Amino acid sequence: GRPICECNACYTGPDCSVIVPNCAVDADSGNPMFLEPFWKQNAGSSSIMVAGWHRMGYEFEDGSLISKQLENVIHKLHETVGNANTSNKYILFGSGSTQLLNAAVYALSHTTYSSSSSTKVVASAPYYPVYKSQTELLDSKKYKFSGHTSSWRNKTRNDKFIEFVTCPNNPDGRLNKAVLHGKFTRHIYDLAYYWPHYTPIPAPMDEDLMLFTLSKLTGHAGSRFGWAIVKDKAVYDKMVEYVDLNTYGVPRETQLRALKLLNVVVRGDKKEMFRFAHTVMRSRWEKLTEILSTSKRFSMEQLPSQHCAFSKQVRPPSPAFAWLKCEADEDKDCFNVLRAANIIGRKGAVFGVENRYVRLSIVNSRDDFDLLQQRLQDLVSKDRSIV
Ligand code: PMP
């Protein structure tokens, strides 16, 4: 018989094709479900089966917590894509890059020596909110979240800083660069979106501390797998200490799954998944740009095209999020403007800026994106008929 499937929340009917009237579309969550069809097409080669007796112990046979095979495929992946230089650098794993954000803050604040004892943790607004909330949650004497980089330009002197540099940035898709350059400033490059799905890759990154995540690469956010590429041995050792004490490593099931998935990503001509992901993201981005190009009420940042060394083409970016601005004076709360049109975004204030900005996720499932497109189209056409 027909498999019993649940419809997406805003769809109903026997084949889930009828839109529920006035249902609010979820463009809030960054759940990367757009990659699901690729994994359905590659179901056989990407699946794992773990027998009850298998991989029960804490450590691998060599006593380590990290699969060597997985480490090797990560080197190969970066070499293939050309987005990060991993040679002569250490790799460690985390439960998503979420765990590694704080492992990195911990390690850098314990390995940078200056007369001041506390480290200021900063980011450029708009920034990914977890940098602040996680640093505050852990409430350490060693490091404090200290706001935006813009408040500290040319004021770094003897203070210790850790600057998060997110490239491309969540929420606005910009290829951010480091802003602070003091003697005791260290950088954490969060490269969650530095993949050809979302941005041209002009050159490999070669920074001292770079973070990546499976979540935005293959879409397997629920497997909770991230990795750090670290230049300095002392920083690497401190990060390993953090992960050891925090969770004693990443589940072996997760490592097995990541290995299986990444082997699909790097096999053959090594471009299949990237071709799929970029085609989806580019087409979504073109549709959004077209809808919003006719609107005076909403604007979206224009990001420049660049040469992509991976695809050997000049390409426009196709970011994971649309960063929308409400232009009209009276639309100070852009979230509510969209909410009234049955679109749920994420408020600018969450990212440390005014609520005139809203982030819309465009990495979720096709159903969610199609509905978002329709709701935006309706909203923009209605505005035009008022004008
Ligand atoms: N950094 C950025 C910029 C992100 O957007 C995310 C996920 N939303 C993460 C890190 C964390 O990802 P994960 O823990 O799933 O690896």
C-alpha cells in the first residue's frame, strides 16, 4: 500500500498538495532540509546499519576518540572543494560546531597571555546569537561577551579579545573579515556556510582556527557533527581537553554516519552533491530576488558575484538566509509586518540589530520554500496595488 506520510504543517489533502488557508509558513528555523531529495536519490550508498554488538566501547582500537578514516576524508573533502587549507593543521570533532564554539573560546582564552586576565568575546553585528548566549551561559571569569567589534576598533591595546568571524555571515550572507587586529586578539573563523552551495569560493581559507559543520554541508543537522581545524598545538590540546571533559568525544554512531555521508560527497567526480545543492539554492535565490525586485517596501542586500575556484565560474552568492529590511518609516517592526502576511521570520534584535531587519530561512524543505515564495509574492503584489 501507499506509505503513510505526514503532510508539512501548512499542507493537507490526500497527496498533501492543498494549502491550509492562513497557515503561517515557517521561515524561522535554519533546518537544512533542502538537501533531503539528494539523500533520497542516494539512499543505498549513504545508509548505515549498526549491529547491537558493534562499536560499544568508549575508544577506538588505537585508544583515541576520533576515527582516523573520518579525519582523512575531511582532509580530502577540503582539498577537493578548495575551501580550507588543512595541511600541517590538527583536526578535532565536536557535537555539532555548537560544542566547538565554546571549546575554541575556552582554548584561546587559556593560551593567550597578556597582563589582563579576562578575555572579551566579540562579534560584528548582525551576528549568530549563540556566540553571545553560549558565552553568557557559561559565565566564566576568564571570558565575557563584550558586544560588537565596532565598539572596540582601535581600542585593543593590551586587552585580550576573541573575535568570531562568520564567513559567509549568518544572517546577512556577507563574506566577513576580521575587524580587530590587536596584539592579543585571536579569531575564531566560523565557516559553517563556506561551501559552494551558498557562496563562491574565491580561495581556500588558511586561518589559525576554523570551524565547520556537517549540518550545513550535507544537511544532517540532527547527527550533531562539527569539526575544528587548528594550527597551534597548544590551542588544539586545550580544545581536546574541553571536549573530553564536556562529553568525552562525539558518539561513534555519529562518526560512522558522517564517514558514510562524506564518502558519498567525495566519490566519483566529487561534485554531485555540490551541483545539486547549488542548483537548488541558486534557483530559490533567483525567485526571491525577482519577487522582491518589484517592491519598494522591502529590500535585500545586494551581494557581489565573484570567481569561484571550485566551479571555475563567476557566480553570485546564494546564501542560506534572506536578510530583509523594511524600508518604510512606519515599518519599524518588520517581523510583525511579515507575520501579518503569514510569514514567520526571525527578528533583527536576535542578531543584535534593529527589528527593521528580519531573517528568512531558505534552506528548509521545498514545501516550506514554495509557500514562502507564494506568501511573499502575495504581500508584494498587495503593496503594489495599494500604491
Ligand atoms: N555557526 C553558525 C553560523 C550557524 O548558523 C550554526 C547553525 N545554525 C552553527 C554554527 C551551529 O551548527 P551545528 O551545531 O549544527 O553544527
